[in-house]
Amino acid sequence: MTRDSRNDGSVSTVGKVVFSQVLLAMLSVLVTLAVSSCDGRNTVAPPERDRLALGTWGGDNAGLIVTDSVAHLHIGCTFGDIEGRIALDASGAFTRDGTYQPRAYPIVSGPPVPARFTGRVQGRMLIVTVTVNDTVTNVIRTYGPAGLVFETEPRLGPCPICRVPIRP
């Protein structure tokens, strides 16, 4: 959280919003885990500990598909890509550069822009945030944090379901 400049120890509105977003993402993941563990699906951690596991990671209003060549992430009605496999450090964290399309729905508008993807895996849970350098509008935008669960279908509402991009 950020503290405001009044130096009275109070938390700024921005700090409260960011804290609330992280709390909601974690709650969403926990609820999804509770439901998925009750339906008989596999509840063990993904098989790889040093790389983000291949497959689908899903959550409320977010989804990630990881393949051998690309990771494709949707948060809300936006999406982005990270080329190659995603290595995890000893704590399960990663930071990778990629591209992001902040204007993706109902039609894609404008080029993909540079983005930094950060996340942390704990067991079957992934919390991911994307910081986008929107070179079209000259604004830095943040998407997430989004809570995702391994081997869970994304629930994206009105936006298209994740799909792995076709590479030429």
C-alpha cells in the first residue's frame, strides 16, 4: 500500500484500492480451489516447479493458456502474450516482458504494446499482474492482480475465451 503525503499514517485511496484488488484476487482463487477440490479434480500442485506449468489456468474474469512456445493471458477484455516458457525462481515468482492488447473488445484496435508480466505460483494458484506501457495513449496501465487456478477453465464474462495465438 502507499502512504499519502500528509504523513499522518493514513492509507491513501489508491493504496486501499490496490489492497482490495489483491484481496479479491486471493479470495477468488481460494473459492475456486475450494469448489474444484470438492468436485473430485486433481488438487495436487502442477508438475513443474521451475517453470510455469503447461495448460490452462483460469479464474474470474481472467485466463491463461501456457504452451511450449507462448503464454496467452486474458484479464477482462484485454489480452497479452509472453514468448517462450516462463521460468520460476525458488519462491515461484516470475517477471517477464511481452506484449499486450489493452483495446481488444469488441474489436481489436491499435497495435499490441510493451508489457511486463509479474506473478507468483503457490501450489495450483497463480496471482498475475501486467504493467502495460501504452505507447498509443502514453499512459502506464496496470491490469490485475488476477487470481488463477491450474487446470480450471477461465470465466471471462462477455469477452471471448482465451485461445492460443496462431504464429506465422
